[in-house]
Amino acid sequence: MTTSVLLCADDYGLAPGVNAAIRELIAAGRLTATSVMSLCPFWAPEAAALRDLADKADVGLHFTLTDQTPLGPMPGLAPAGRLPPLGRLMALAYRGGLDAGEIRGELARQIDAFAAAWGGPPAYIDGHQHVHQLPTVREAVVDALATLPGAYARRCGEPVGAILRRKVAVPKTLLIGALGHGLSRLLDARAIPANDRFAGVYDFATTTPFAALMPRFLDGFLDGPLGRNLLMVHPGLPDDALRRVDSLVEPRRAEYEYLKGPEFAALLAQRGVRLARFNDLSRRPTAAA
């Protein structure tokens, strides 16, 4: 039986090397979605090159609230003009310390920046470092999705049993999944489409080769007509622009090399996995653990 998987590369716009790697993999049929950081300087100049591949992949917004420069003033969250690290953002979110107006204003600006360069709205919204799951942020994201006909969201939760069986970054994966319960309830209440299963979380400092992780990510996905599976990846080609803004450099190269190579193609064939866009995935109610 065939398993359909939406294979999504995050961080388009972060650096030219990331952009080039993602475009190459989409053109080769090795990715079916990419999430755009529209507040980054390498989005607008390289949107047209991605638009040439629009028939091959979903392109969505990677809503960003950490470590970058916001597109507009955010005196509460970014008083010095730079968004905080993830830990600071999470602490503020769970203490009720985020200004909803600021978050909604920046989300609107990032959607507008996406649309101005792309020529249309995002196919979906997710979050850089999964920030779309946080209190105050998730409400803004769901409200924005409700105004975008056909747009979908990324759920980051997985059944606990599947996480434990995979044995990859278990504490990190459990935490990310737990943070998403509130978002899932909002999506269900508003009937906003989203994936049923999710994978791709790992410790980027691991010594385990990415080739050994990919089969484990595919374990636990739902076969045939049973669900919508989303697998997150972060391929890229290292360059000076990337090194200036992100510590995740060599793992991106390793992911890119694997995803473009014959070993990945052989795994897909062996497992009966079909890479698909969201609307081509089978649909069912969210699966229980």
C-alpha cells in the first residue's frame, strides 16, 4: 500500500544557499512544499526563481518571531529592533506577556511581504521554531488562516507511542508535540485543514547520519487513505550569509546531500512512499495514539 507524504523544507529566504538547495530538490521531485521566511532579505529577490516551480510544490509562510529583524516596529517584543531567542519568546507567551496587537501586526506584515513577492497568498502557515503553537501566536495564526480560502496549517503533534518507538530526540519531540494541543483545538473548532501526522524533529548536534534518521521518521506514518503525513526537513548549501545568521549549517548540507541522492530514492521505493502536495494527500479524521 502506498503512503503519501508531504515533504516540506523550512527556511526559504534565510540565505542564498538554502534557497538554491530547496529549489533544486523541488525541481527534482524530492520536496513537495517549502516554508518562506518573508522577513528575511533573501526572500523577495529569489521569489521569482521559486515561482517557476509553483506547479511542483506548496509554498507557505514560515511565521518568524525569533532571532531576526521584524518587518515593523514591535516595541514590546523587539524593543531594540531584533526578535528574541526562542526561550525568551516562550517564557513571554506562557506568562501572558505577548502583546496580541503586536503579534497580529507582524503576522499581517509577513503575509503581505510574502504576497507582494509571490503574487498571491501563502498556501499554508506554520512557524519558524514552531512558534505558531504558542499562546497568543496561535490565535493570530488561526484567525489569519480563516481569511485565506484553502490554506492549511501544520500540526506538530504525534502519538506518544510513535515517538517512543522511533527513539529520536524523544524529549524534544514530546515537548514540541505538547505545545501544539491548544493550536489543534483551535484548528478543529474552525475546521481549518491540517496534517494528521508529523515527523522530522531531531537533535541537530547528533552524530547519527541523516540517512539513518529518515527511515525512522517514516515509521508510524499512516498508509493509503488513512491520513495526511507531513515530514519537515532543513536542507541547504552552506554560504557566508547562512553562517552569519544561523548556527545550523553543516546539518543542512547533510540533509541536502541525502535528499538529492539515490539512497533516499531507494528508501521511498522500498517503503512505497509517494511524495505529494497537501491537496493530493488522503484525508481522514485525526488519528488517535
